[in-house]
Amino acid sequence: MSHQTIPIGAHAEHEAMLQLLRNVVGKITPEMAANAFLYSLSTRALEYRAVLGSYWYAVAIPDHAPTDTWHCYDCGWSSQKTSGTGKISEGHPIYGALLEVLEQLPTEPSINYGHVYTTLNQCLLVLEHFLTLPSVQHTAQDEALLLQILQCVYALEPHQRGRALQKKITQSRIIKSNAWEIDSLLDSLGICGVLSSDRAPCYAVEFCDEYHRNPETDSQFLYPLNWWRVCDGINRERYEIVFGKPYPEQITVMPWSKR
């Protein structure tokens, strides 16, 4: 982690972006995030699906200072035009900084609103976009689809990882999705904690900075799914917190499951 002196401009912009994100997160409830995710399963509406992971990452970000002038390795903030330029002077009110950031925040045409992010800037854009979408309501069919997806965990060997689970779900054709979409779906289930492990819990349980998110072996999944193994099973406590109901007892649990 950097020990350099961070310019006041970077501090102000970083705090302004955090405040913007908190304001947006304050308009979204866990129930809204879960409902949107479930709704996406039968509809393939990826802009709704992405909110679950992005929300649970954003809501878990603790108060902190930026770790560098251009990037924060705690929350993933990336510098915009105000950092270190002197435009924001010491003593400048935070709301003035907020206005400057709002004016200069790029539209980021490359943002994929159907993708889950664990970086502050992208989370903000995804969640802001979600608030502009029409209200929807998931069905009992969507809840059943999620349970079918999670049931695939118990069809695998205990040493297998997220990639094997992705292939199993894709091959089972439980929902209409390609492999990339299943990757993002599983990343969301990892970020919210349903697919997490004791050695790599979800952000809401123990926030992990960018220095410690990647395991020694390569993985294309996001933290904490990139640490997860089938033997870690499904975190029932997090399922209940995220989806607002107990994990169904009729779901098959293999003898090797820890949960």
C-alpha cells in the first residue's frame, strides 16, 4: 500500500465519489436487489441481474482514505479530472466537490450495465442506471430457477471450482444464458455471499482490498468466488440475508458439504 502524501484534490474527489455511491445505495434495498436478480433469471434482463453483486459490494465499502493519487486499492476508485489538479483546494466543502465530480464524471460508454463490478466508479454507474429502469416483480418460477442453479453444486465433486459449476449450469440449460452470462451470475452469488468460503468470506462479512482478492492460482472469476470450492457448499445464512427467506430444506446436501 502506498505511503505517499495524497493531494487534497484526490482525497476530496475520492470522498465525493464515495458519498455519491452512498446516496445511490441508500435508494436501493436488499429486497430490491434480490427481486431484480430473480426477475432476470426467466427474462434474461441482464441490467436487472447486475444489481445484486454491485449492490452488495457497494453497501459493504467502509469509510477509508484513498491509497493512491489515481487509484484506491481498497474500493477500486479511479481518478477523474479533479485529482491532484488544484481545482479542489483545502477547505473546499464536500458538496462543492460533489458538484465538480458530477460535472466531470465521464459517461463511460464502455460500461456494460449487464455486468457486475467490484470497483467504485462502475458500481455507481450500474446502480444509478438500475434506478432508471421500470419496476418489475419476480415470480415463483424465478425462485425455482435459482434453486435449480444452486442444486448444480451438489452434482459436482468437492474439489471442483466455479468453472465446473458454470459448465454444469450452462449444460443443464436451466436458464437461457451463455457462458459469459453464467459467469457474471455466479460472480454475483459470490459477492453477496451465497457462494463464499470461510477463507474468503463476502465483502459484507469482511471487506477485502484489491491486494488480497486473487488466489495463487489463476481464476477469471471475481472475489470471493475465485477462492470458492464445491466443498465450501452454499452459505445458507447469506442466502437468507440476501433473499429474505430460509434456504429450502428439500435441497439435496451431500455428505462432504460444510453447510
